[in-house]
Amino acid sequence: ETSFAEFPWHVAVVNGETGDYLCAGTIISARFIMTVAHCVRKFQLTLLFVRVGDWDLSGVGEMFPSYDVEVQSVIVHEEFYAGNLQNDIALLQLKFPLDFSVMPHVGTICLPPSSEPIYSDCIVTGWGQQLSTSEAKGDAATFSRTLKQTSQTLVTSLFCEKALRPFLGQFYQLPKKGFVCAYDKDGKDSCFGDGGGALACLVNAPNYPKPMQYHVVGLVSWGVGCGMPNVPSAYTAIWDYLDWI
């Protein structure tokens, strides 16, 4: 579970024509939301809204209201490839900047530095499906009503490849750039509907000036299922896209 306003950067991306929840997004500035390309690339000509400050998607009893902010433009990475989800990143430019002074429950998350520090205490959040792999259908009826969280541990590309090969073939190799993997040994995981949400981590380094400041290390991108012990999920590695952002 999460508490109201515990993760102020987490937003819902909503189809403005149907009202349907599409995926998650991550606030990086007053004007820009970061999300995954595979969620929004088909909606570049569709009216989209970003719902900020929400916690219970079906409730109205929160301490502060949520706000729907219109998306002015959808900027999909020009080299996004749907086949393997390479460069799975997009920016949503808002029509009007967020006024954080009147939204105490809404805020940004920091981008990581260009060099890769040592991270620990990673968390992923989302409203996505809570069922295990065998039941994973991507059915919106199985999505969570309130925002959930689970801890994740970053792993090397080699660990990730070995864990994924039973599902993707014995010679599977993760692309050299653009992905970071994380998992929970007990199988707690991101799932359908969580795409675009931040993999948020704290820097684990002596004398780091802001040790309790979260960085968005990754965005929920893909996995071979949900909730399988010792099987990582792949996240868009934000430090590989700092120049693009």
C-alpha cells in the first residue's frame, strides 16, 4: 500500500475522448511528464489528459483533489522500435504548466546524474494489475483502485539475461543500451497497467549531499510476466536518455 501524496510524481495518463486509463507517467518538471512510448505512440493525435495528485482512481475522498491537465503534444523517441521496445520513452508536454503552489500533494522527481551512482532502496509504484503471471490478462477490471508500491533490487544485465532466457530463448541478449533490470526475490513486481511509472531509487553513497532524494532510474517498460520470483522486469534506463530529454 501507499499513503496519499507519498509519491507526488506519479500520474495517470488518460484518454480524453473515452476517459480510459492508459498508463502511468512521471512528473519531471512543471511542463513535462515522462512516460513510455509504447503506451502513447498510437495516441499522438488523440486528446490526452494527465491526472495529477490522484491516489484512489475511483474515489473522491482524498484530502486534496486531483487535476486533469490537457496534453499539448506527445513527443515519442524517434528511434522507438516496438519489436523489442528499444528506446521506450516519450515526453508529454502539458498545455499549461503545473502550479505546485496550489497543489501541495503534487511534485517532481529528480532525473539521475549522467554518471551512474550506486543505488539502493528502489521502489516502483502503480495502479496496474495485481494478479500473478498465470492470470495476467491485461484486463482493466483487475487493476488496483489505489496506488500500490513494491520494493525492487537493481540487477546486472548478465543476471537479467540469464533469468529471461528460459522464456525468451537460450541466446537472448538484452540490448546494450536503454534498459535496466530490477526484481524482487519473492516475485513482487510491476504488471499490466504500470507502464510509464517510475522506478525510483535512493543513492547509496557516502557523503552524497541528498541521501533521501529519489531519482527516477527507470520507467516500467516490459517483462515476461508478473509476480514470478527471481525473474526481473525491464525498465527504460533514464541515464541513457538524459541528452534526449
